[in-house]
Amino acid sequence: MNRKKWLFSIAAIALIAATAGLLNRVRTHQKLGSPGIRATPIPGQVVMRIDLPARPLDFTSTNVPEGKVVLDYLPQDTSYAQRYYTAPDGFWVNANIILMGLDRTSIHKPEICLPGQGWRIENKAVVGIPIQGTPPYQMPVARWLLGNTIQTKDGEKRPVAGVYVFWFVADNEQTVSHWERIRWLARDLLRTGVLQRWAYVSYFTVCSPGQEDATFERVKQLIAASVPEFQFPPRDAGAEQKR
């Protein structure tokens, strides 16, 4: 091996060692950040209690415990909240929050979860929802329109549409991008030693094809009414949000 190759090999080994040392130092000294949502520690447990509002607008709701499959699959320090909302006319929305702990694998890309449940992602958009909190602010969310085919009890196959609205939120940080969340998490960890405690918030319902816009408007109203009850406003509320 000539001198140039020797120098390259030494430099590569040094870089690997330095990276390993940095990652070990970060893991050793990292501190878990505060959630961007209201969450209460549960004595003797690694998870936290999260309360979605029970009766926003004219909705009633039912608390939905996480299934055993979910509990067995995700890290043990993952916290959950899920409510099934029903309006007087039967319109329903399922709201869900997943809050990570020290294990950052609690949150997965929506592109993985939805197709795994049989849904096709047909349209993606980012829209703003006015939140009338204290103070009021404009909250960006991802609005995805979905498609699926279900089989009725008599064996007939029928097309259905889905409306899926979601965002990621941590202490004074919010984004609709999974990759931006990962980048911000790494940035904050390296700069400050704080592992931001991200939450994945989603609202989902189904409708007939062609009714997606009207359905989203109703989901939007529910989000605007319920978010101030469980999510902290950004400290720069009223200013332009991070994108």
C-alpha cells in the first residue's frame, strides 16, 4: 500500500473514531426535552398521561386505549392518547397522539403506516389552520387525501375516501415534515444536548369520494377547537411559523 492510501486509511479511521466518540458523548450527556403538548408524569412509570378534550364543539367522544399490537411494537417509553369523536349527525373523527421518550423510534413516517393499512395516498398539501388560543396563531398542518376499497357485508366492493391531517410538535417547534423533524432533532441534540420530545398528532376520518373538501372543513373546525386544550402555543405565536 502506497503512502497516499496509508494516509487515507488513517484519516478514515480517525474520522470513524471521532464520530463514535461524539455519539457516545451525546448519548451520555443527553437530556430529554419538554413536550410541546400538555402531558403529566405518571408516578412509577416511564410514560406520561395525555388528555385530549372530551367535548369540543358539539362532539361527544370515547377514550380509545391503544391495542396490544401497538403496545408490543413501539418502545415502552412511548406515551399515547386516542379519542373517537362523534357529532350529532353521526360524523366521526379519530384523533391520535404519539409522544416519544428517550427512544426516538416511537414515531414513524406516515408513508409507511397508511399504505400498511390499505390506504393509497392520492394528494398531499400543507394548509394553515387558525388557532384561537392565547395568543391566536396560524398552525400549518399536512392534509392528505386517501383512497381505499372496502367490502360491504353483502360482498360488494365499494370505493371510499379518507382525510388524514397531521403534524409533529415539540417544545416551541412544529413541522409537517418527517425529515425536517429528524434534522431538527439531530441539530438540537448536537447543539444543546437536549433530545427534543416530539409528538405526532393526527386526525382521521372517511367519507364518500368527492366529499373530501367538505369533510376536511369539518375536521379543520374540530382541530381548531381542540388544539388549544392540549398543545402549547409557540412562544413566537403570531409570527411566521418554522417550515
